[in-house]
Amino acid sequence: MKTSLRLILGFMVLFYGFGHAQEFAKVGTAGAQFLKIGVGARGVAMAEAYDAVCDDVTAVFWNPAGLVHIKNNSFMAAHANWIADIKYEAAAYAKTFPRIGTFGLSFSYLSSGDIEETTVLQQEGTGRFFDTANLMFGVSYARMLTDRFSVGGNIKYIEERLDTEKARAWAIDIGTLYRTGFKSLRMGMSIRNFGPELKFTGTYQDYDNGEWVIDSRTQQPEQREFLPYHMPMTFKISLAYDLLDSENQNMTLAMDLVHPNDNVERLNVGAEFVWLKMFALRAGYIGPFGLLGRYGDEVENKNATDEKSYDVENYAANFSAGVGFNMDMKGFGLISIDYAYTDFGVLDWAHRASLAVNF
């Protein structure tokens, strides 16, 4: 137990050091933001405090080391009604091979739907519509290295499309999961979306004060190349503990400390209560890593008397909640249906649902 506590404290100190190195929120410095959308309503409802909890195929989207909990086969499909009528779909499948490990495949796709095109010269619209879409394909592997320690990873192909222009790259995720031996306490660590920069193909024409930027050599609008941008890399340290663990009731508390490369640190805290192994209630909260005291709140129009003002936070999401229903179909497998909503403040709620089958 002493060794486990030393490890936990050591990682907390390491994370605290990372926090002090980040002096401001670098919002807007990374692309492929769809990779940060939580997949699987169970984890989302727990405010994404899920890296040390995930025990089915949804682990590929959180901490791939959790895939080792799959006994045979696991399949999941998820749908999200995202902000501004954006749709997000995801699916994954994993299979365990005894003495070899667990292999998985995953897919996610985000679509904006039709957007009316406007330009500097035609700000009321050109009559043309376009869309933007992002997709990810992934291959996963995980295995137990000891009776308490597991490791897993993903290799992903990533593509972003904005109208006719595309950006492609690859990325990897690496995760670990450790059962400390102190009752049910487990600890996870993960790094996600580590890879090279993305860059859109083709060129674009720029404006300056409503006028074309002219190439001095050709006297025509200058064709500029798109600049590269970073992946949304995230580092997490996670803890989970079963406060109740009986035949009819189970309650899990979880916490994730999150260090993204394009925002301030945050603390995700979540809980799950399961009754009769069938019904689940979940809730959680996403907030700043308060020990550092650098959440960067800003207030617009604070002194205005005739305009509504908002507290603009670096992280819009805060409260999440959801429900789940598990049904054991004899001869087929365990079916889980989950729902979650997340409060995004001025951006309204986002609704997510998922279906998982373990067979």
C-alpha cells in the first residue's frame, strides 16, 4: 500500500509541475478538435472522469489499457447531437485472444451539415452551400503485463475536410492502468493524440481591409499556403474507487486530472451508482484545477447596463449527468444503453447516446 501511495503522490506532484509550466490558456492553437469529444455516454455522464473506470470497447476513446477487461467480444455505437446542430457518430469493436491480448478497431465521424457560404464581398451569401467533416480510423491493442498492470495503445488515421480542402495525419494514444492492491483503488495514465502537425492542402486568397492581397510579381490575388497546426494532445492522470461494492449496489467515484496542450488544466470529477446491476445513475463536474488558480475567467460587457454579459470560461463544459440500463440476454450477451447530457453554458446542452454489447 505504501508503494501505491508513493506512486499516486509522485504522479500528482508531476502533474502539479506541468500545471505551473502553463501560464495561460492556448486556446485555438490546435486543430482536429473533434478528437476531444467524449465517446460513450457512460463516460460522458461522469464528466469524462473515466480513464480509470472504462472496462469495455469504449476504452479505445479514453484509455486503451482498459480493453484488457473485455472477456470475449465488445461492440459499441454512439451518437451525439453536438453544438450548432453538428452530428457526431462513432463505433468500435474489440476482441480478446487468450494469452495474446485484446485487439480493437474504431471509427468516428463529425459532420457540420450544410453551411451557407459568405465572402468579404458577398456577406449576405453567395447562394452556394458547403460543409466540413472530420473522420478517424483507429487500430488498438492492449494486454496485461502483470496481474495488476496493463498497457494499451491506438494508432489512428485522422482527416479533416473544410469544403474541398483536406488535412491528413496520424496519431497515437498510449494508456496504462494499475490496480494498486488497496481495496478497489486503481490508477490510470494516458497520453492521447500524439503525432505530427496537420496542414490543409491547396492555397487560399487573403483580404486586407476588404481588398485582395495582390502579388507584386503577377499583379493578381496572392495565393497563400495554409499554415500547419498541432494535434490536440492531452495528458491525463486518473483515479477510481468503488465506495460501495455489493451484490445489489455499486458506487464508483472517479477523478481525472487533465493537462491539454491547448487549454488550461482541468479537474474532472464523476460518480456512478448502479442498482441491481441493471440501472445506473451518473453525474459529474468539469472545473479548473483550482490548486493553480489560473482559470482565466473573463467578463464581457461587465459594466454595461443595457447588454447581457457572460462569464466566459476557457472550458465551456461544466456539469454532466446521465442514466444507463443494462440487460443480460442469456445466450447473447450484456446489452448496455446509456444516455448523457452536458451543460455547455451559453452554448446550451449537448445530448449523447450509446449502445454497447459485450458477448
